[in-house]
Amino acid sequence: MDDYDVVVIGGSYSGMSAAMALGRSRRNVLVIDGGDPCNKSTPHSHNFLTQDGVAPSEISKIAKNQILQYPTIRWDHGNVYDVMGEIGSFEVSIDGGKTVAGRRVILAAGLRDVLPEIPGFKACWGKTIIHCPYCHGYEFSDQKTGILTPANQAFEMLKLISNWTNNLKLFLLGDDSLEDEELDTILDKGVEIVNQPIQEVIHDRGVLNHLIMQDDSIEKMDVLYARLATEQRASFVRTIGCATIESGHLEVDMFGKTTVEGIYAVGDCAHPMRSVATAVYTGNIAGAMINKELIEEDF
């Protein structure tokens, strides 16, 4: 069994950022990545200094080339299906029957978006059906904008998106209703509420044209913000004892420590701000803190 100071599960921005901090600390690190990032369909990444507008895949390529310049960092293409053990002696099982050991483990596998089974939705996801105004909102300023969200999140989501456009329609997910006070405010703002479910998304290679509703009516839209359910990509996180919070994110402290000693979590598996900048920051902090832990342990 190969032994490492740290095994990083997930090789996107947060995982590579953690690996860089550890590689520069001369730690033996293994990054395990399945090659299926959540932003793979997004053509451009925004709101990250020096890389604004660059394709996510290009940022990842540059980052991977840079971290692998450090001789103590290794990369393994694969998927982790189990983690066992305790602080100082974790065993990480990779598909194909391989097992590696690590004194610490970093969870950086991220979240998986649960897309609705609406024809055309997946083709537009990350292009003109989007989740984050900070990542993509500027490019859709003042355009015809829809918001698809459960009722209990509708008011705050609508208020947020109104910063980029007042040309808004609200599409409610599920059967719940808005609170009376919220409903009055939304209507006073001139926002139309569409209660019909979306039957199909009509698009041209991911560029949204219009929505066909269940009653066959048509809603012309340039962009649709969707507040969707998510799930942890790493299905084993609960079996190893990592606690989650109400939103489904892993519970961590300010340094990325989970509720299991020796296991850290970085990026969007633990943080609600799903951005490249947040991922890089959380990975960097966790890498530095783990190195400090190992120094204290060995000195």
C-alpha cells in the first residue's frame, strides 16, 4: 500500500489548491480525481482574478500542470468509494481495487446538481440556465430572466437577481405557496408569477429561446436561474461519520476541519458559495492547516 501524508479526494480547484499548499510544504500528496467536474458544461468562468472569462477546463489544465511541477505531488485518475481508519492512518479505496494510506484526508469531490427531467434543461445547464449571478449574472444584465425555485427560497432569490435585471418572471418549483407578505411585495414589484410547470426548454445548442409550459403556453426567456437540489458526490461521507448541516453541506470549521479528526473538506461540498475563488481559498487554508498539524505531530 502506498503511503502519503495527505490524500486529496477530488482534483478540481479546491483540491488542487490544497495540493499546491501541501506540495510547497514538501508533503507527499496524492490527488485522486475522476475527471467529472460540476462546471464541465460552463463555457466561461468569471469573478476570479487573472482568469475572468477563461474556460474552466483551461484554468484546471494550468493548475494541474503547475502542481505537478512539485515532485512530492502525485495524480491518480479514478474514483474513491470508501475511506476507513482514523487520524494518522486512513485507508482510501479507489475503484479498480487499489488502496492507499494517508495521515490526513481532504474531501474535495464537491456536489452533484440534481437536474429536473425536463427536455432541453441539461443542454442549457451552465450556459443559459445558471445557478449563480456572481459567476454569470453580468453577462445577462437587463435581459428577459426567469427564476425557477421552490417557494421557500423564491423571495430571497428574486431580491438577489433584481440587482442585475428588473425584467423578471418567477417559476415556482413544487406545490408550496409564497407567504402573503412576500407575495404582495413581489407583485408590487411588477413580477409575474407563473404557476404552470415547465414542460420543455427550447434552445439552440444550449442558448435558451423559450419555455413550453404544461398547458402548452410559451414563455420567452433569455436566461433562467435555477435553484436546484444538490447531493454530495462522495457517497461515503456519512458512513465515515462526517456531519452535515441543514443545507446538506459538510460541517466544517473555519479551517476546513470536519467533525471527524484528520478529515478536512474544501470547496462546494462544504461551502455554499460555489465559485472558483471560494474553492481556491478554502483549499489553500486547509492545506496550510494540515501542514501545521503534521509539524506539531512530528516535532
